[in-house]
Amino acid sequence: MKKTTIGFFFFTLIIGAQLYGQTLSETELIGTWKVSKINKLLDEVPEGQEQQLEFLKTVFLKAEFEFKEDKNFSFNIGMEEIEMQDVHWKIASENSVVIQEWKDKDSDGNLLMVIDIKKEMDKMIFQLAETPITLEMERELK
């Protein structure tokens, strides 16, 4: 009976540590992130969208995401019409970050960008809503 109790305790501890490890914290997100690798989510790209996917991959290889402690967010990609400066970021769920204008920071509406973030070992994977790619990210050391 005692072995069963100890075994259950360790099982609970391991599962809890894994679940806790998947929760995104502000501290680990703060900093400047650059794309190190791009992966496509789709095995087959819809007909006529091959060029768009290649364009996205080329552009996102230059992307830089900056999450500041004061909740300022910047997204630089080398295309002025898509870049974002001085907008607000917040963690919306255990693994999701939303980007909004500062005036909308206390609401759930008017989203500029949604980033689902997954931690895999020592990597951070960003999935931008509405794109068929995931971005393997590296924190820029300063």
C-alpha cells in the first residue's frame, strides 16, 4: 500500500511539473525575439498559394518581436505597412498573447495580432493566427 501512495505522489508531481512548465510567463517572454527557423503547418499548400507561402517565409526570416516590461510591443519585419510600434501586449491565456492598441488594452476586442506560443524543450514556437507557418524563435542576447 505504501508503494502505491509513493508512486501516486511522484506521478502527480511529474504531471504537475509538466503542466506548470507549459504555462507562459511574462518574465520568460520579455525581450527581443528573432526567427531562427520557419515551419509550415500544412503538408499540402492549397493550389495557387505556393508563392504566398514562400513570400511569408522569406519575410518572416527577418522578423523581430520585442516584448518590453512596460507592456510595449514592437514587430519589425522590413515592411513598413505591416510593422507595429508602441502597441500593447498581454498574455490572454496559458499559451496565447494578444497585441492591441493601447486604447484597447482593457478589452478583448480590436486585436492587431494573436500569437500562440508553445515551449518545446529550450525553444519557443510562435504561431501567428491566420498564417500557415510556425516560427522557431531565439531570444536576442544583449
